[in-house]
Amino acid sequence: MAQTQLKNKTHTEVEDGSSLKGTLASVFFVGIFIVLTWVGVYFLYLDRF
């Protein structure tokens, strides 16, 4: 019977940190957009209440 071997990589190496900085910035922008949207909806609700 044939025996298969799986090569598991236990760690990943990050060669360039700039891509992670761009990811962090994108997450912050999306988070700020979501917070501002919720605040805007809340104030709209208070205005119409």
C-alpha cells in the first residue's frame, strides 16, 4: 500500500512588513467607517424620535 507523506509547515516567515502595515491601515479605515455609520444612524434615530 502506498504511503503518503504530508509536509506540514509549522511557521510562516514574513519577509516584508509593509504589506501588514497596509492591512492594518485598511482595517482601521473599515472600522472607522463602521463606527461613523452607526453614530450617524443613532443621531438620525434621535432626530426623528
